[in-house]
Amino acid sequence: MILMLTGYPMDKMQEVEAFFRTGHLQYIPHLSVDCVIFGFHEGELKVLLLKWKHLERWSLPGGPIRRDQSVDETAHVVLKDRTGLDDIFLQQFYAFGSMDRKESVLLELFDRLNVSNHEANWLSERTVSIGYYALVDFSKVNPVPDFFSEACSWWDVCDRPSLLFDHDAMVERALQTLQQQLYYQPIGLNLLPDKFTMPELQQLYEAVLGRKLDRRNFQKKIQKMGIVERLKERRTGGAHRSPYLYRFDVPRYEQALAEGLAYGF
Amino acid sequence: MILMLTGYPMDKMQEVEAFFRTGHLQYIPHLSVDCVIFGFHEGELKVLLLKWKHLERWSLPGGPIRRDQSVDETAHVVLKDRTGLDDIFLQQFYAFGSMDRKESVLLELFDRLNVSNHEANWLSERTVSIGYYALVDFSKVNPVPDFFSEACSWWDVCDRPSLLFDHDAMVERALQTLQQQLYYQPIGLNLLPDKFTMPELQQLYEAVLGRKLDRRNFQKKIQKMGIVERLKERRTGGAHRSPYLYRFDVPRYEQALAEGLAYGF
């Protein structure tokens, strides 16, 4: 394989060449992980995207799976490397295994990089990708691009560029899973301040569901879950009457995360 | 590779040998599909298991993924081959990707089959398995063993033999997913007679959840879903007072399957 990289320092060129040429010895071929990292802050729902060098197009963060790492570990490393965040709720949601996942866009990249003989390369083969999603507070993250990308930034979920590969379908399916998850798992810890108002919690649910909710109905359902407690304090200083402050009951929240919420059947 | 198979006719021996020797040309290495096929009938919840030849132990049905088939297609073929059933609700629930999935039991099988040099075989490598589950009426199925198994039969979910590989964890996770699914998707079509009583539908939910439900509460929630309609007929002839018959409102059932149930937030 001959590799001509423009715009990389010499040591990086060798690194990229080794990845293309002998990466299959270190990584499992035909398999990858992709992460839909949702970001929430003050009512806005965003998604973290990478802009590829040479292609000028965007995709989700992800990568191949090392032979000495589990699939879960790989997803955690992707999340940590792009956001600096650890110990975050990260959940597998779907394995994408259709026949047309041939990553043909990579061939275009190889062309731009002047990688010869790339059709026989391990990276050009059909790949099944295992999708994970996370929900983080985007105000606490400084996104970091990976080796093949020139930018890493937050985009509005509903107003984002069209993505490479089947990554648009991945974002839609991750969002659908997150919406279904609201039926049986709590969300909100780490996404809201320690003390929050009921309208702030409702904003989070509305951002995930993409629609307005009835205020009374929402409060009743949240209270039925038994994961928040009302404090004696109120939020003061706003234009409206002072709303009560709430906080998560962390042990009950953790229990609901492990066992599912008690409502339903 | 030298292969000595006892108990197989000559043409089958050649087939098995070809599978071991050159299967990686036809199948994607490092990947497989496993199916948790739940069976329900008259209040009993079962799972379909295969008994391996030579090993005398049980596992879920499954297999490697052909290079010319999608992951979904592979799962449908497994379901069809073992049960004869087509057009059945079959859903991916999790990809199992831990480091210790090395299928070491297969090495034991290779030993029993006198397959030499098997440590370097494509089947001995670390494998990520993508799990699917289905829910069928077991009274309508004649289970068929696969090539490597001597029996295929229904076992009570709660009273089954301990399984090979990590298949016990797969059954538990599939059951948990099915239970969560009750919060946002309907079940029951194809599992109950065309006309059924409310206690019969409740029996299905109780079998999946593994616990008794309150009769009044259950009826209220089912009616709120809007997927069943009460008929004018009643079931007669039993020891108790004649209960009303119901049937699924199929268009609304299909809509709920596609879009999620309307309750929740």
C-alpha cells in the first residue's frame, strides 16, 4: 500500500499508514461502534458531530473495536475521548447490520488521501456497527475532534447537517429509544442543577419528546414515579410567582434506573 | 485440518468439514446471531432450546451471519428454520460484546469431533453475538433441530437447564426487554384466539411479567390503550359467570406497534 498524506506531520503519517495497513491485527474487522451523544442545557437538545478532514462532511463519533477491548469499553472510550466525560449513563440501543453498510464513503476518503489498493483493505469491508447513546449537559463539555476530523461540535438535533453513512438513521433511532426509555427509566440526574423547578424538569422531557406537555399531568406523573422530593425553598427573583424547588432522591433514582419505574402494569 | 466425524453420513461429514475449514469465506467472522424464541399458550411462558450433539448440553438457536445476508435476515432465517414461522414479530434486543465471549465450548466440541488444529480456526475467535427475541404461540410450532443439535424443544422459562455460552444472560435480558416493551408496545396478537376474554389477556401479561396483576387495574389500563374492542358475545359454559369476549382492533394495534402506545407522557 502506498499512502500519500497531505497536511499531516511525518510521525502522524506513519501512524495513519499503520492503521490502514495492519489495523486488522489490532482491531476486529467488520465491526465498529458509533455513539449518539445527546447534549441538553436549558431547554435545548443537541447532538455531538465530527467534521471529517478531506471530506468536508459530518458524522457521529465512533471507531473500530480493539481485540483487547469489549464493545462496551470501546463506547466508553469514544465518549471519554470526545467529551472528557466519564461515569455517564451510556446505553447500547441497536446494532446496524444491513447489507449496504459498506462504508463506501471511506473509499472516497482513501482516494483523497491517495491510499492505493484500498479496495482490498480491511476498512473497506461490510461493517456492522453497534450504536450507543448518552445524554450529557453540553455546557460542561469541551468537544475534542478525533484523528480523522477537523472539528467536533454540538448541533441542534432538529437542525443538523445531513450525516455520512447511515448516521442520520442512527440519530433518529437513538432519539426514539430515549423517548421510549422515559416510560420505564428516569432521566435528569447530571442534566439539571442540584435544585431545580418543576418547569425546568418539564423542559427536559419536552426537549426529548419534541412536544409540549400538559403542566398538571406532567407533575402528577413525576410525583407518581417517586424519584423527586419537594424542598421547602422556592426559586425567587423571577418575573412569575416563586416556584418550589425540587431535587432528585438519588437512592430511589438509582433504584428506578436498575429496576425500572414502578408505574405501568 | 483433519476431521473425523462419527455418527454423520458421508455427505454430511463433507458439509461439516467445509463449514469448519472454509466457512469464513461464506460467513462474517467474529459475528453471530442468537434468538430467544419465547412461546406462550394458555398461561404458560416457554423458551425454545437446542440440545447439542456430542456435548449433551442446551443452548439458544442461532448461527453465523452470511456475507450476503443482513443481520435481520439471518435472525429471520433462524426463526423460520427452527419453528416454520414467518411474519412474526422479531426484535433485536442487545449485542453481546464482552471480552470473554470466546466460544471456548466450541473447542470442546471440536475435540469430541476430532477436528485438529482448531485453535487457529475462524470459529474459535472472539465473537460478538446480536440477540433477537420473538413471542410465538408454542401450540402452533413443531420445533426442528439444526445440524449440530439432536433435539429442539420448549422449556419453561423459569425451569430450564443451565445453558451453554452466555445464553442464560441472553434469556434474562430478552425477558427484561419484553417486560419493558409492555410499557410502550402492544402484545398478544397471534398469541390469543381471535376472540378472547379479559382474564385470558391478563394471563399473558402475568406470564411475561412473572407476577399476578390486579384485575380492575389491568382492565382499566388495557382499555386506555384503545387496542381491544368488547364484543356483544360472552364466553359461556364455564363454571363462573359468563365473561365478555374481546378482540384486537388490528389497525389500532398495528399503529401502536409502529408509533408506541398513547399513554405515558
